Amino acid sequence: MAKSKKERINVVYSTNPNFSYQEEEEEVQDTLSKNQQKLYVSIDKKQRAGKEVTLIEGFIGLEEDLKELGKVLKSKCGVGGTVKDGEIIIQGNFRDKIIELLKKEGYGVIRKGG
């Protein structure tokens, strides 16, 4: 797959035929074990037309593992949701239920907000 132009750093235009672009390198970070994770669970309403969502932040690891955790939480709560920008978004106010589910799985959980 071709690299996108957005990954190029500090170049607008070059007339040098031998010029090579500097590109951002993505760090691949291994997933920490469950007992080393600190997940922050909160309720969010901002920019969501007043609807509540449960937000899980702080996961350190591979995107596939985050998506798998999101899939498990969505199925246990019986609602929809998404995983993007390193966050799991679950539709509705399921903060207490998600905290209990994550603690049973062995994750370190911190309740964020009121």
C-alpha cells in the first residue's frame, strides 16, 4: 500500500530529483497486561445532541485488542458503540456496569467525573 502524503514532514515542494521525504514513523506498542492497564470510565454528553455515552479511555496497546475489548463491552451491555482515537464509546449510561465488567476481567479501573 502506498504511503500517504500526510505522513511527509516539513516539505512543501522540492526541485531536487534525488530528494527523499522524511516520513513519520508509527510506534508499535505492545498491549500491556490487564492488571497493568489503567482505564478511565466516564459519562460524556458534549457534542452528542444531549445524549449520554460511556467513554473508556487510557487503553495502552494494539488497535485490534482495543476493538476486541470494545466488542465485548458492547455485547455485555446490549447496546451499540464504536472504537476510535484510542477510546471506546458505548451508547447510553452504563458506567457502573462497565466498571464492574472491567474489574471482573482484571483491569485497573478509575471512575472519572461525578
